[in-house]
Amino acid sequence: MKNIRNSPAFKFLIFLLIGFAADNIMQFNFQSTIIFAICFIAIAILTFFFSKNLNNSESLKEYENIEKANFYKDNSLSKIKTFGDLFFIISFASIGIATGIIISYQARSDYSINDEIVGKDFKGNFSGTAIKIMNENPKFSRILAKGDIQLQNFDELKNQTIYLTIFKQPWDNLRINNGDGITCIIKFKYPRSANLPQEFDEQNYLKYLDADFSATCSATTFHFRSRNYTIPIRERVLDAIHKNINKMFSKNTAGIASALTIGDKSDISKEIRNNFSITGTAHILAVSGLHVGIIAGVIFWLFSFIKNDWLKFIFVLLSLGAYLYLIYFPASAVRAGLMIALYLFAKTIQRPATPLNIVSCTAIFLLIISPKMAWNTGFQMSMGAILGITIFFEPIRNFFKLIFKKENSINKFLISSLAMTFSSSIVVSPIVAYYFNIFSIISPLANLVAIPMMVGAQMLTLLSIVLSFIYLPFAQLIANSSQLLIELSEILTNFAAKLPYSHLKGESVIALSIFISLFLVYLFYSSSKRQMIFRIVISSICMLMILQIFPEKANTMQYFQREQFEMLQIRRNEARTDFVIISNFSNRDNLKKDYGLFNYLNKYPDSSYIFIDKLIYDKTLNFVKNNKIKFIFVENQTLKNKFFKNF
């Protein structure tokens, strides 16, 4: 824990999180937030003043002079220093808690949505500018656009960012560029949060895009106010890279090659994404700390001939900034870039670059400039992974040294890889389980194989892209090696994902993942083989006891609230699950329009379904628990009376 003791930024982050959690639990309003923040700041100022006075007091100097003269020993000096240090800690903690309270309130304000508008459709006229092209194909185009929305009642929403889907006909030749001025009649809404297992959470996706609404329109109502025919240099470079990647790589691997180098995951199939997610290796497909670190290392090596440290620092920083600009500043890459910049800055000014301090400073800085980032899933997982590595990497590496005692290159690689995987998963696994109700058991082994392959693939892909602009046939040879590594990684993740018990799903995995992380920490801090064996036995017994607490119980009922439907899922046993869909009977034909619910029901093709009218829900509930009827529609009073004749 030496790295924690020497990391004041991490301690400040802990106090910040305490204030953040307190505000979220208490849900302070604006006045209360101001009062509490002022109180903690006042405490911080007063205690800092007392600390400074005690440490600079005449009595302290007198005691120091006496102690130096060695006339006699007295513990009064240590008492004064202890009180001074205590007041300083209180001041430090108070500032951290006050910062956390303010950040939490701002984050809640940024993400607070009026429940009256959630899930409801609105119509209006949008006038603004296309700021990012997300996807274009013959059926639809998806863009981010910023502008004003005039509602049908003539109210106006100013400066709104919308995630716009434009539906096209085969004969529509619609081509949108960044910077185009557009106007269209839109149907928009703020979606409900996902509540079905493994359902795509559109609300979280909007938050990730920093968009206010999702909207749709027809190409027939879409018009250009102005056209931006000057294609930016960035677009030209990306287009050229895409073309060369598609020339050098097969259709199955080109998407991953693009993801590893320029952060474009749009061409990766859903099946591949799902396999990487199940095996806990999905982070490889995003341009994150690992990828940016490799690119920064290459850039640093290219400028290694520069002897002046400051000049080298500036060139590396500008080159890294240019790369981030090229890939549209994805949040994960920006975080990694900021940490690398802080590390290089510390080295340039010849100060100790403590990793935990750098990570904590990055987190604090990002939370201060953008409080709503605290609710971003990607931010939580990436910062959690890096914090886990900086805190637990050394203890876990020492643990595996007890097992792999021979010092050779293979053992060193295994120890470092396992330590890296476990140290990050200890923190990230509970976060993944909380958001996605999945816990990957095979993740450590999958990462052990997949990460080296993908690192090699990324470096070879980068080299092939650079050479493709010089001599394509030679670049193709290098791209073939990269393609082989990508294909091997795909085969292994596909195999691992289909292994029985490779992962756990369900609401109970949240608690299980927390307990597993705690047991791993307990195990990895073993200092001897004897202690390790004892802790393995204790952890195994505890896990068996916990598994008995969280079984998949039969005859359980879950309730799901949708936009037009309510649903009860009744799990009778492992083989049988029944569903009760409650709504106005006129909505029965709209079931297919609720894609999340419809797809979820399709996962249970052999189940029984009952569709009941909302008016008779209360009377039906008890009947439903014991029903064996395949499908029932109740739509008028006569049928209702007949249905409940023997009720």
C-alpha cells in the first residue's frame, strides 16, 4: 500500500467520492448543496489556518531547538505536530468532500430529465447543422445535428443536439457532409431507460453521445439550407485509410483493423462484439489506454533523436493530439492521452511520476470540467480498470511469483499478463455486472491469449497503413500477418464464448461479482504458499455458501414497465417461463413495434403468453399464477364474464 500512502491525489479522490455518494444518497437541492459546500469549505479554511499556526508556532520552534540541543527528550513536540497534521487532514478531507458534493449536484442536474417527457413522442421542425456523420447506407443515414427545434405549439427548444435517423427510399440520393446546414420535420423523444436483460439502453447511448433527444425523419422532409462542399483534411485522411484497410484486409477482419487503429467499430458484426463481450475482451475493440499507450510509445520512439526534453515533450504531445483529433476525440482515448501527457510532463520536469497520482489527477480533472461524466459507463470502467492496475498489480504479481518461481521470459510474461488481467477485472467486473448483468468467468484466460495477439495486430496494422501510402504490395504482406492474428483471436474468443459456464447471467451476478472481487483481493495479498492455500480453502467455502443464497429460484415473478405495455415474467422452473402482457387491448398489434420486448419474448419460443386488458388486470393476477392456457385475448364484457365464470 506504499503507492497509496504516497498519492495525495488518490486520497483527495476518495474524499471527493465520499461527498459525491453522500449527495446522491441525500439528494440535496440547490440551497442545501450551497450550504453544505460552504460549511465544508469554511471548515477546510479554519483547520488549515490552525494547522499552519501550530506548525509555525513559537513553542514548536522552541521545542525543536531544545530537542536539537539534546538537553532532554519531551513528547510535547510530537503532540503539537500530531495536532497540526490532524487539522491539515481535516482541511484536506473537507475540500475533497465539498468538491464531491458540488460535482454530484451538477451531474444530477445535467442528467435530470422531466419524467413527463420520457418515452413520449413529439413533433417539430428542426433547423441546424450536421456535426457528425454516424452511419450511412441505402436504407438510412444517422447523424448528430445541433440546432433549434420549433414545436407544433410554436414553443422553441434552443441549442439542442439530436441523434437523427433519416429514412430513405431506394431512389433517394442523399449525401450529408459535416457542416451542412439542414432543416427537416422530425419526430423526436427522450427514450426510456432499458429494463429488460441485455436490452440495448438507448438512454445511456444518448448520454454517451452527449445528445438531448433521438429523432427520426423521412428523406422527403429533409432539406439543405447550405452545403459544405469543402471536405476537411481529417475526412480525406480517414477516407483514404478506410479504402486502404478494405484493400488489404478481408471483410471479416477489416472492421477490427479499423477499430484497433482509428476507433471505427461500425463494421464489426454483432456476433463478434457479443463474443468479445462474453469473454471479457471487448475493451480490446475500443481505442483506449492500451492502444493509445502503444501509439504514444511509437511516437516517443520516433522523436527519440531529439535531445532537448521540452522540445521532445512538445512534439510528442502535438503528434498525440493530432491522432486524437483524427479519430474524433473518443472519451476513452482522451482519458488515456491526458494520463500520458501528465506522465511525460512529470518526467520532463524530473519529478517522480507516481501512476496512482496521475490516474487520480486525471479523474479529478475530468470530473471537475465535466461532472456528468461520473455517470458515463465507459468512464467508470476505464478509470476503474486503471485504478485497479495501479493499486493491485504489484501484490498480484508477487502472488503469482509464489507459483511461478523459475525466472524466465515465459514465466515473466505469464505473471505480468495474469497480474494485469486480474488487477483490472477486480474493479471492472462488478461495474460490468451492474450495468449488463453478466460476469465472465473465462475472462482472465481469454485476455491472456487475446491481448498479445491484438497488440501485435494493432502494431502490424499501423505499419501496414503507413506503408500502404508508399508501396501497397509490401504493405499487403504485413497486413496478412495482422489479419492472421485477428482471425486467430476471433476463433479463440468464439470458442471461449461457447464453452459451458464461460459466463454467468442474471441479476444475482452483481452480488456474486462483488464477493468474487473481495475474495480475490483477500487471496492475492497472501504472503506465503501456506497462507495462499488457507485463503483458497476459506474463499471456496464462502463462495459455496454464497451460491446457495443466490440460486435461480423457481416460481419467481419479475415486473417490467414498457412504454405501451406492462409485463410479468413468471419463472416456474428451468424449462418453463410464462409471460403476462398487460395493456389496452387496442395496443396488441403494436407489440412488434416494441423491438426490445418483442426480441426478448422471441428468446422463449416455448413459453406461454397471456395478453390481458389493463381493466381486468387486478382480477386476472391470481388466475395467471396458475394458468396453463397458451394464449388468451379478453376484449369485451361478455368474454370477460365467461372467462371469470369460475374465478
